[in-house]
Amino acid sequence: IKNVEAIWPKLDRTYHFDKKVNKSMPCDPMAPNAEYSIELKMDSETARNLYIAMVKSYTANKKDNWPDNPANPMTKHDDGTRTVKCTLKGQYNGEITRKPLQFDSKNNPMDADFQLTTGSIVNIAVTFYAYKYLSNEPSVSLRIKQLQVVRLAERTVRSMFDKVEDGYVHNSESVFES
């Protein structure tokens, strides 16, 4: 999948979502729900081509009693873009998975502790995995294999709050400077 925007990448180590603190926390690969993850934002043409490939994989790998078409895991947004989450569990059947490899635009390996930033543009290699759990609709998951950083976004600190009109504004000038 080429030239897509990375959203909330967690690829430097495994993480799990902790409901008590309401955020993803680093964890051991063998911990419950441990995974590497990234959400991808793409234009509609890229999303269409990706979904066609996902349906082909589903059709080739579905069980006899599954429906003919999988549920679409992509979310459509008002601006016409779509997002889809890609994951790789920390372990499958008790075997720890290999961390997704990350490369720069010249195919140089990134350091083991490299943290990709939201807003970066990436190419990503995934494998498709057709699944159906219990009463859920069958679908295709995208398992992360490798990622190439095309353009790295600057790390920013984001406020969780909206702007407040007529509120306090910090002035960095000191009253003692003059």
C-alpha cells in the first residue's frame, strides 16, 4: 500500500489498550491483546484497490459456510478519504511474532527504538488474513510485515482541549526585561 498517511503508529514495541487510563500502554508481546498497530489514511482510489485485493484474498481463503463477500473494515470520512487499521499481534499460538521491520526512503533499516509519527507518509507491506469469529461478520485483517517511511512528520504535542475565547493567554515576555 503506497503513499498513505500513518495515524497513531505503535510499531516500536507491543502495546495494549488499558481501559483504566483510556490509552494504549506498552506491554510484553505475550500479554493479552498485545499488538503492533497503525491506522492508514488513504484516498478513495487507493482504498478501492486495497479492498479489491482484500476481497480476492477472502474469496480464496474463506470457509465453505462463510458468506460470499467480507465486511469492509474501512471507515469512510466526509472528505472522501478512508482509514483502515493494520495490526500484528505480539504472539500467535504462544509464538512471539517478529516486530515489523521499518526502513527509510533509501531502504536503510530504522533503529529498533524508532517511533514513527502521526502524519508521516509511508509505504506498507501487509498480509491478508480472512477470518470469522463467532457471530461477527467475516472480514479480512491486515497484518503488518514491513513499513517504509517516505516522509517523516515532525513530532508534535497536541492539546486535548479546544480553544477558549477570551481566556488566559500566556505571555512569554518577562515584566523584568525592561
